[in-house]
Amino acid sequence: MVQGSIPCLVTFPTEGIEALADAIATAFSDAWLAHLTESKPTKRSKSWWTDECSETFGVYQLSRSLADYNKFKKACKDAKRDFFNERIAEIATSRKRLGARWQPARYLQTRTLLGLGTK
């Protein structure tokens, strides 16, 4: 029997085709859920990302306007600055307990070159 231009040996009622399509969709969905892995932050994740970054990014995605993109960039820039300023302050205060050899200024001093006797 021929339906349209594709030769078919067996005809299916419309309900059977819909049931078959639903079964295929369910099989794909079950396979997806069975093998789905949840996203986990890693050492390469953006630790500085904030809720404000997410909000401004969502607004920009919907509008695609230059003004919203600039707001998103500013939110990211501010978040990075705040995060790294806090991180630098944390490192600076924790290194004070380790003594003067960990102070950054010590490494910035001029050095004498061996054999030349000059600074």
C-alpha cells in the first residue's frame, strides 16, 4: 500500500502513530534523565559571579540592547573588583602571621647583582 509517496507495507491508525511518537519521546526523556549530570562548581568556575550578574545577564538576553549589555558588563566588572579586593585583603592579613619574608614589598626592593657590586 502506498500513502503519499512513501511505500508502506503496514498502515497504522492515527492513534497508534501518536502513541508510538509518545513512546519514543518518553524513551528519550528517560534516557536523558538517567544520564544527566548536575553541574558542579570547579576550581575554574567564576567565583566572582553574583546574583546581580545573573539578573543583568538575563535582562540583556531578553532585550539584546547595547544599554543592557553595558549594564551587564559594569555589573561583572564591579563584581570582579569587589571579589578580588576581598581576596587580596584576605591574603594580605593571613600572610602577616607568617612573618616578614611573605611581605610583597620585600620582593620589590632592588637587588645587588653578583660580581658587579652595584644595585
